[in-house]
Amino acid sequence: MAGAWSEDEVEHTIDTYFAMLGLELAHEDYVKREFIRALAQQVDRSRGSLEFKFQNISAVLDDLGAAWIPGYKPRSNVQQLLRDRVRERYDADVDLRRDMIRAADASADIDVHVPLGEIQIAPSTPVGHRSRARFGRHIDYAAREAANRSLGLAGELAIVDFERRTLRAAGRDDLAAQVRHVSVEDGDGLGYDIASFDPGTEAPRYIEVKTTRLAKELPFHVTRNEVDFSAEVGEAYCLARVYQFGPPSRTRVPEHFRLTGPLADTLWLDPASYVAGPR
């Protein structure tokens, strides 16, 4: 059995992960197995061990509120040496943090007429791996993306297009013509972004859209109003999570999954902030 990872092994693994993350944030194509092959020449570990270590790095970055590489879903049981080194490297890497901010804040330049494919299966993202440790955060990547109205609007337009195409394919041109982008036409604050219909039953469908350029497992922000409205309308509510949202390339295509029903039933919810005032 291989022993504990040495400092050199940990440093080489972080080097490789951060190099891939930089390419991911720049939305450039790269081949993960080529990076793993090069890393294996420096670190005498199996491919499975190297990929598990990458997932550990994702878990530390997730705790820090940072972006991480799609495909390396955060996994706990992180070696303390690795945790310490990732935090130190992240704190010291001003360029990487700048790239994260740039990626989160960038205007959406995607052609919104590039159609989303079929609805994908929603991932399981248990809250258990997330640390409750108190430490400073340079960036809350999910919060910055949530505040990026350009990105959010582009994702909503993609779902509007998807809904209309789906209804037309079902022979319901009449319903397709009634799909409304309510967050634009009526304003924010209603608890959902798009009013659509079930093509079979004609039942109303209230769709809230959350968009990210990165992984489908990346946490996202929901509002109290969205949670409350989803409880009011029940199974008519739908959260559409759009991910890998950027110009289609050889290694990534915009996709989405959906969660139907009250958000309290379909999501883990971590109350991150409160509206407050003096008593």
C-alpha cells in the first residue's frame, strides 16, 4: 500500500490542478488525461489516486468559495497537508483569483440561439463535504456569478428558447407563443423567471433559471422569495440549472438539468445571510 503523500507529491499535484483550472477559467480546450500523464511522471501514484487528489483540491477550493474544475467533484477526507498547501497557494496566487473574478463577472458573449440539448440528470451534491471552518474568503464565486446579470439573462434566454422549441415539437405552437420571459417583461422579484406550460396537460410551469460557466455541481444562490413561491405553487415550479454555459467547444457544450417542486424538497439550503435591523 502506498504511504502518505509527500510534500513534493502534493505540490506537483496542486501545480497540475491549478494549471488546468487556469485553462478552464479562460474557457480554453485542454485534455485532462494529458495533464494526468505528465503528472504521473513526477508522482508515482495511480491515475485513480491522482484524480481523487484532484477532487480533494476541489473540496478545499469549494470551502474557500472559489471556482473548481468541472469533472472533479469535491470529495472530503482531505489530507491536512494538502488542505494547508492549497489554501496557501490560493492565498498567494493573485493571478488565479483575478482570473476567477474575470470569469465570474464577464459579460455573456454566447450566441443565445445555440440550442440547449436534452435535459440532463441532476447531480447529487450533498452538503456534508462543506466545511464550517471560519476563514477569510477572497472570492465567493457563486455569489459573483449570481450578480452577473448578463450571464443570468443569457441563460434565461436559452431556457425561453428551449421551452418554445419543446412546445412546438409537441405540436403546441399556441402554447409556445404564450411563453413569457417574466423577469424581463414584468421585472425581478416574482420568484421565477419564465412562465411556460406542460405540453401534455397545458398546466402552467414557473421556471427559475440559475446559470454558471462551470460545473453542474457548483453551488448557487436562491432567494427566500424563490423558496416561498416554490412552496406556494408546488409541482408547477421548476428550477433550471444551466451549466458549462459558454461558446460550444470540443470539450464542453452548454447543458442543463431541472428540479421540480418546492425548493425545500429538492435542494439543500444553507442560510448564508439575513436581512436585519436593530430591535
